[in-house]
Amino acid sequence: MTGTDKIKPLLIGKSAKPRCFKGIKTYPLDYELNKKAWMTSVLFEKWLSNFDKKMSLIGKKVLFFIDNYTAHKTKKKFNSIKVEFFPPNTTSQLQPMDQGIIQNIKILYRKEVIRKMVNDINEGRSFSINLLQTMRMCYKA
């Protein structure tokens, strides 16, 4: 990975089997569930383990720089990935995600939501977005 590779985002929801997922075999984003839709250390470690397996299969090594959020703490050792933590209270200055990437994704996602809203209104439908549509919009962003 050169820093230009994109990783499929993880969406954490509250429902084990949302109705909108019925009949869908592949999802545009990775999906996990948690009662409060929060990232937990268990979910994060599971995601890291799955990513490690993918990188091992293609023979790549990856270094992750991660903030000190409690759920991101892991002591597990991986074959193809290494996790390094930013020093406390430096995330906003050092973490690239805080320097525009997240903001760009939010802007592009909002454009997709507005596009759907306008389309629904123009076609006389009430506006609503289900979880699968949200995933597709996030993926497109």
C-alpha cells in the first residue's frame, strides 16, 4: 500500500439483519453490529484481524497510525499489519483523517443525500433513506 489505496469503510449499526439487506449478498461497506452502534475494542480487533488476513494473502505489510481512543487499544500481534498510536492530545495535529479526509467524505455524502431528496421530491415520493442506501452513498462518497 502506498497511501493511495482505499480500505472499505466499516459501518456499525444496531440491527443484526436490517430489512433492507434482505436478498443482498454483498455490501458496499463492511457492516458490524453493536447495541449502541459504537466502535468497541472487540469490533476493532475483529476488523484488524480480517484486514490482516487480506494483507497476508497478497503479501503486503501495512503500518497504521491510530488515535488513542479506548476502543482502538489492542495488544494482539498481527502478521501483516503493525499498529502505532499517536501520543496523547496530538491527534488533531498529526492524524491525516482530521486534516480533511473526513470532511471531504461528509461533503460528498451530503451531496448524495440532497440529490436523493431532490429526486424523491421531484417524483412525488416522501423522502427516506434506508441503511443499504446510506451504505451506497457512503461508498460513492
